[in-house]
Amino acid sequence: MIDHLNIGVSDVAASRAFYERALSPLGYVVLMDRPYGVGFGRDGKPDFWISDRPTSGPLHVAFASPDRATVDAFHREALAAGGRDNGAPGLRPAYHPSYYGAFALDPDGNNVEAVAHGPA
């Protein structure tokens, strides 16, 4: 199991604003704000970090969603936060029959996904 992920971003303030809004439907909030970066997480544990260092991407990171409605909300908020659409919410049966995901590109072009694996 992965404890945390830290990605380098070109503009911490812009990325923070994007991730605060895009990840809010998933229950993620800023848990730590340090000179070297910002830690997002749930339940008191930051497991996703952005840092002021050379960009890490483009890369793909997927966040687990409890249901399809939350995937939809993630996509809506990511686009409202300035993200670029990289795949509207929907089934991805090539992955498996109930794979429901949505994709948005963050300010650095990283492919950010929310995915629910359960049935509708």
C-alpha cells in the first residue's frame, strides 16, 4: 500500500486552488501547508502532496470514489477549477464492466482521475 504521493508543480498556488476544489467531492481537504508544499487528505492523514519543485509529469493519478455520483461531482468541480476535460464521467468497460471514471488535466497537464468500481 502506498503511504503518500508527492508531485512537483510549477505553481503551488494555482495547483492548490485546483486540487482544493477538484478533490472536495472526494472528502479531501488541505491538512498540511508547509513551505515546501501542501498536503491533501482525509481523516487527518495527508496522502497526496504538491510541492514547489520541478514538475513530476505529466503523470496519471487516480483517486478512489465511493460512487458514481461522486465521480460526476469530481469532474464538474475539476473543470470549474480550471482543469481541462480529459474524459467525461462514464463507464470504461475495457478496464472492467463496472469501472466508472472521469478525467481532468490539472494546471501542469497531469491526468487526474476519480474512479468508482461498484455497480450503479
